[in-house]
Amino acid sequence: MGTSVRLRFDCVFYYVANVDAAIPFYRDVLELDLVSRDVVARFDIDGVRFELVPDPRPEPRRSDGGGRLCLGVPDMEEAQGWLRRKGVELGTPQAVEGGLLATFHDPDGNEIYLWQAE
């Protein structure tokens, strides 16, 4: 017998200490489209919903095992310059199989990747 349950993609999210304080980084610095705000803030990234969610834990904890937001760019050097002019500190791009990868963090310490494919 089959089931009527069908899994579907909902969103990608990051926990943040304060949603209102985190919004300006994603909206104004990264220039992502804020599409709604209630308990969470919802952004659209090329048709994918990305959310900032209040961290329910009393002391936010970070883990290297979690997912990451990865933003594709056509030109790593240009993208890094654009972000640096906005006050974002970025790591040195690393050549990896298939392209270049650089990292930076949001104000809550969530790691974000820039990816330039070869």
C-alpha cells in the first residue's frame, strides 16, 4: 500500500539570535529580496526560499556538520570587492576541484560560501 505523504522542498534556513537585527545584512549587504516577515524573515534567492529563524536555544551553538548557504558568482574577484566595500570580511579564495571557493560569515557567525565555477 502506498502513502499519500509526498515530501517537498520548503526552505533553507539559518538560526539567528535576533531576526530584526539579522535582516539588514541579508537585505542591504547581500541585496537578497526580502519577501515576507512574521516570526521568520523570508528571502527569495533565484526561486529558493531562504529563511532567518529565531534560535530557540538559550545559548546559540554552532556546528561544522550543518548545511551552508552557497552563493554562485561569475567573477570571484569582483564579488569579493563588492562585499569588502560593504564591510564584509572574506577568506582567501581557495582553488578546489571545479572552481574557486571563499567563505564569510553573517553577524551571527553563520558561514556563507561564494562559489565561482570553472
